[in-house]
Amino acid sequence: MVELAADQTPGLVCAHNHLYSGLARGMPAPPQTPTDFGEILDLVWWRLDRALDLDTIAWSAKAVALNALEAGCTAIIDHHESPNAIEGSLSVIAEACAEVGVRVNCAYGITDRHGAEGAAAGLAENDRFLSAGGRGMVGLHAAFTCSDETIAAAADLARRHGVGVHVHVAEGDVDTWQRLSGHTTDDWLLIHGVHLPDDHGLAGTIVHNPRSNMNNSVGYSNPRRFPNPVALGTDGIGVDMLEEFRIAFVKARELDVTATPDLIWAWLGTGWKLFPEAADDVVTWNYPTMDPWHLAYTTQICPTSVDIGGEIVWADGAPTKVDGPEIRAKSAEAAQRLFTALNRL
Ligand SMILES: [Zn+2]
């Protein structure tokens, strides 16, 4: 890690995101109001992912990558699904992030929701991307949408590529996580873990997404109770990791008033184990003391410059590699195309 001044941090890491949801704000209302997490998936996200094509995936990823720089986040671990545009989708995301200058780790969320053919296509996309040298993991949607055979195939593919599996675990589902037992290794990312028992026995890093969990009313994972390392993600609600840090802190305090900002900062710091290059990125902030005890209670902090791999990619409120207003305008147009496709479903 490089020597940092008091107003600097390494590049922040988002350990779980969905870049495909970047254009979702303002989307048409679902046909009926979802009343629980299952209905939120059915009526919102599993309609949106079916409406995506490679073009809207690219603009969504660029829009979020731009937001990442604006928030001092230099590395994103993404979990992607687009059942009607699977092949090539991970390369589209990787290229979009590279254009803006943000590091990304890609995975395609394999699932049996679209039959054996859909699962095979998802497996093939992970294999294709990793075989071509892409930075990524093998994605698995969640045990509750996958057969035992699909889970085993994802674990096997990951082993062959020397990477972990990136999978949602016990988010709203209570009794399907056991089917992952025997497959997990330390390089897996276990997203949420809300309903995992303390002694679940799964290996890997638990990624805590407190705002998403509250938004979906699935409960609090209280990640301190696990022996696993803990990291922080946004689950697709933006990519502002200082904001997620503050939410994680206040959520932990709600349960236990002795919880400290240092604990939550350590969770954020786990991101540098998952994405080591980001530890050498340098973000300079408009706040003089980037100390966890300050940051837990200070809002509206933003970067004045972002250096990724020795290149300044954000300075004076604007990206240096791309035209920010143009990306925002084209992303807004792509969002309208996506909403039209959604309305046709
Ligand atoms: Zn997620």
C-alpha cells in the first residue's frame, strides 16, 4: 500500500454490485405492488433482467462506473444476469468499465430459472470470459433457483479456473443454503447471509449490503456473529462505499451501541483482500481527516481526485478518460429503450 496523506484513502471496493440495475431508476411501475422479497424479485428484477440487451448493459455499466469514480470507488465486484443476452455480456461490462477507468470483477449468475438451457448458457458465459483471461469469478444466482447439479457444475468450473463462486446466500430464503455445503472454499463470496445460522460452516467472505437488506425488508444479518471475513457491497443501490459504511455503522449501532466505526471500516477494508490492486489506488478527498470515527458521522464527503493504477481518472469533479455529460445523456436514452422493452414483456 502506498503512503497516504490524512485526506487520502486507497480506492474503495464495492464487493457486491449489479451494474445491470444502473438504469432502473424511473422504470415503469410493476404490474402490482410487491409485498415481500419473492414478489420484489418476480415483479421488478426478474422482469428488468429479461428486458436487457448488450447495448443497455453497456450504458448501464458505464453510468455506474462514472458514479463509482465520483464516490472514490475504484473497484467493483459485479454479479450479472441478462437471460435474453447472455453470451458476451461479461465482456461488454468489462469493456464499459475499462473505458471509464474503473476496475471490475465480472460473474454471470447461473440459474435454473430459465430451464437447463439457460443454466448451460450462463455456465458457458462464465467459462468463455474466464478462459479469455477476463477478471472474474463464477456467478451463481442463489441456491433457491438452482438444482444441485447446477451448483456442483458452478463449483467445478470455478475450481478449474482457480477462482471462487459469487453467490447470493440466505437473503430471503431460509432453508436452501445447506445445499452449498461441501462446495464452498475460502475464495467464495457469500452475499447477504441474513438467515444463516452462526455455525453455518460455509467457507468464504460474507458480503454485507445493509441498505439493500433494509430496502427489501429481509432482516439484519448481523455479520459480526460469523467466523468468516466480512466485506461491504451495495447490491446495486449505487456504488458509494462511504455511504454504505455509514449505513452499516448505524445499523450495527441500532443493535449494539458499543459497535465501533473501526469494526465497520475493517469490513470495508476486506475489499482490499478481495481486490488487492485497489489498495494501491489513491483517492484524495475534500475532507481533511479520513478517519473512521470522523467518517461515521460526516456526510457529503467526495473525492477531489482519483488515481487508479497510476493514472488520474477523476479530477475537479469530472472524469478524465471519458466525456461525463455524454455518458449520462446516452445512458438516459438507453434507459428509455430499456423501459420500452420492459413494457413489451
Ligand atoms: Zn445481489
